[in-house]
Amino acid sequence: MSFQTHMNIDPPQAWPGDFASANPRYTTIGGEGACRAGAALTAATFGWLQSDGVTVLNSGTTTPDGFIRRGGQGNIPNYLGNSSMSIPKGFMVTVFPSGDFWVKSAGAATRGASVYCDGTGAIADSAATGAIKTNFIYATAATAAGEMVVITAKPGV
């Protein structure tokens, strides 16, 4: 464990991948025994449910099936590591096509603007090459990359 080098005056708003509200949220329905990480997944990113109805990957070229929240299903694979957003292959994972979640912005974000991701499911700037439009929008604004913002998607969108 590393030595503490910084002390915040206030607690952080949230961590990327946390629920941002208690508003209704829905999960993707997969096949029997669903859903499982097909390869190591990263929490707080978007995921694609594969054609078998069970496997979820952080890679795709179409609109992702939903958001993979940080739900404690990850582990810390590195010796003496402090934290990890990694979800190992075969672990259960929940994909949310709707809900309110905290994420780190990839750039300036305007409230109401569409959220884009890259081919690995990470939040991307809308102008980035290969950016994929998701079903989510920004519920709060950000002025710079790396700021915490809330994204949201309504049920059935």
C-alpha cells in the first residue's frame, strides 16, 4: 500500500462508474447464466453483449448495449496494487442500458449533448476518429477533460 501524500478537504463527489442517483435504471437481459466478461473488462465503460447472449466485451463498432458500472465485481490483479477497474474473464457483469452514472469526461461536455465512446468502450470526444454514439447524454457539464460528469439514458431510449 502506498503512503498517503494528499488529503482532501471534502470527500470526492464519486468514483467513475458509480450510480449518480436513485432514479430508475434497467439492466440488459442476456441468455442463461448471463452476463459474463468475455475478456478482461473495464468498469465505468460501455459494453457490447455478444450474439451468444452471455458474453460481454469492451469492444465493438455499433451502439453499445449499455454501461458497465463499478459494482465491486473487479479485483486487484497487481501485487500490492491500490485499486483496479478490471473485471476478469468469466466474472459476472451487469450491463445498464439506462440509468444515471458518474464518468470522467474526455473533453468539454455540454449538458444534453450525446455521449460517445471509442471502440474499447471508453468515453470519447465526439470529434474523435471512430467515435461511436451511445444512447446516453450528459446530465451535467464539464469544461475540461478528466472532470467528473453525470451521464444518463432514459428507459427505452
